[in-house]
Amino acid sequence: MSFPGQRYLGPRPNTLIIAVCVLVALPVVLTRPVWTDSAVVLGVYALLGLSVGISYGQAGILTMSQGAFAAIGGYAAAILTTRFGWPPYADLLVAMALPAALAYGVARLVTRLSPLATALATLALGSVIEILIRNADALTGGYIGLAGIPSVGAINTPAGYACLAWGMIVVTVFLYENLMCSAYGRALNVLRVDQARARADGIDVPALMSAGFAVSAAVAGAAGWLYAHYISFLSPESLDTHISISALLMAVIGGAGYILGPIVGTLLFDGLTRLMPAAELQGFFYGAALIIILLAARTGILGLLAGLARRLRRPDATPAPRAANLSPQESLP
């Protein structure tokens, strides 16, 4: 299927919205150390949520392995900097390329399966990666983990990392939004609406889904890179299946099909978890939140708001009385 060419590298509404929000909110957040640390962690989660949005909201792959892709990116950064002396900026490329290559290869194998089977395959992939990390002592440090991961250049304070994290989010949204306005993005839109039509239009569905999954894994790898350099320590528990499920919930709550949906979901998810009285209830909360969203607003919070906005903009469609139902006298002026 061919699409007309279009210039798509430029500022667009979602990019402008997130950029303005960051510029307004970040100076306020940086005034308090506790808020600053939370801003970095939320930035990592928002990147993971965006990666789920690309995979699930656009490419149609329900993924539960984003934490594993982030772990690959984080451990790649940790190993290259601590064992081989690489500069942190250089290891970012490897941290994104490795999970992207793995995701593309796996997706080529599993995208012909049913959506449920594909989701289970990504969950199994995450478990396999966790096992490999735990047992590759020579590289990953095994159960003990890796410490002494250096800072990213001169960025060695929470405030600096908060600026870096949300700067990465703005760049990611910019590239994501422009990607969806390209021929590739329009093909994804056709795929998301109707796979049969996409095949009839000549779109290579498995290749397109695999490419989308690879892009999402690269974003997750960037999140792992950021986390590793900020915390300066990685262990097998740092980026596990729990992180993957949290990222999926954040994207679904906000609206995985909307570019800014995962970011909105991240902020809402964090706010709700802070209100919980006990950490033991988190599992119950995760399940209940997912069920409620799927039943009440399958397109997430942004989808619900978009639907309400459409109803408010819709003109009054009250039908006029039909002439056939009027008597000849009543139909006269």
C-alpha cells in the first residue's frame, strides 16, 4: 500500500502541549528535593508507558516485557561503563539498539499468533531475560547486581536528571507524533482499525507490527539507561515483570492509543498508589484498576474525555416532524 509523501518533522499539538507543561511544572518541582526525585522516577515510568503505547496502542501487540527491555538497556549501560569504560552518552545507542533488535526478532516469530498468545509470549520473554540476568554472574553480577554506574557527564544531581528525564520525554513525544504522521504511521492506523483491510491493501502486517515492537523496545531501553545512570546500581529486581505490568496499566489507564495517554496514566497511577493505605493492596489495586478501565473506558481517560468532547460539540439532532405524519391542513403555512 502506498501513501502520499508528507513533511512530518515539525512541532505538532501533542509535542507543544507536553513541552509547555514541562516548562511550567519543572521549575516548581525542582524547588523541593522530594518532588525532584519523584520527577525522575515518574520520567522513567512515563518513557516505559510511551513504549507500551507504541507497541499496544499503535502496533497492536499487548506487551508484558517492557521491564525486561528496560533491563537490557540498563545492564548494557552498566556493563559498558563499569567494565569497558565507555562514556555514558555512547552507551545510550547500545542500550536502545539491543532491545530493539531482540524485540524485532521475537515479534517476527509471535505476531502470527493470537493476541492472547502473543501477550503470553512477551511475558515468557521477560521471565527468560530475568533468569539470564540472575545467572550471568560474570557480566551482570548475578543476584548481587552491578554498582558504581557513573553519572551522565556533568549531570550528577536529581535536578539535572529530572531535566534530562523530561527532556527525553519531550523528544520521544516529538518523534512519536511525527512518526504517526508519516506513511509508516498511516499504515499503522490502517492496521489498528482492520488487519484484514491492511493485508488487502498490500501491507506486510507481521513486518509492520515487528517494526513497531522494535521501536517500543528501543524507548524502553532508553528508560532503562536513564534509570541505571540515575540510581548507579542495578539488580535483577530493579526492572522486572512488576515494572512491565505497571507500565501496561499506566498506558491503558491514560489511553494507550493516544500519544499523551501513557503520560497522563503515569501521573494518575502514581497519585492513586500514593493514596493506598498499605503496599499489600497494590496487587488488588492493579487488577481492579485494569478491570474498571476495560469496562468503563476501554480507550482510557483520554478516550473518555475525547468522547465527551465530541458529544458536547455535536449539534442538536432533534428530528423535525415529517410531513407524511401531518394532515393536509397542518402542513399548510
